[in-house]
Amino acid sequence: MARQWTQEQKDRQSALIRSWKPWTRSTGPRTATGKAEASRNRQKALEKARKEVADARKALTEAQDALERLGCKSSFDLATIVALTKHF
């Protein structure tokens, strides 16, 4: 269970953090190795998002095909969904 902070504790912690100013020392990766790793993290996240969109498109297509086989009209327009997710 998460810690339950009182308003007094929140105020005190807020004041401490403002006095420490950790954001002034937060610079991100400094070395070429660190920068390359950060770049790979971004690329991995993009690849994962693209795969999830492709999987969702495939599932929608399969669902639409199944509905058509059952003689039902689908309640979504697959072409519109594909167009909206085209940039992925």
C-alpha cells in the first residue's frame, strides 16, 4: 500500500525539494555511451508502439471478417481506423 502523506508532511517535503533543487543537476546522459543508450530506449519504445498498432489493426480486420461471415454489419470503419493510425 502506498504511503499516506499528511498535508504537513507534503508541505515539508515540498519545501525540502525546493531547497535541494534537484532539477538543476538533472542533465540527462552526458557521455556518448549514455546518449546512445537513451536513443536506443526511444527507438525500442517506437518499435513497440508500432507493433501494438499493427497487432490492433490485425485484430480489427479479423473481427470485421468474422462479423461479415456471420452476416453482421460491423459498427466501425476499418479504413478510417487505418488512416488515423497511418503515422505509426
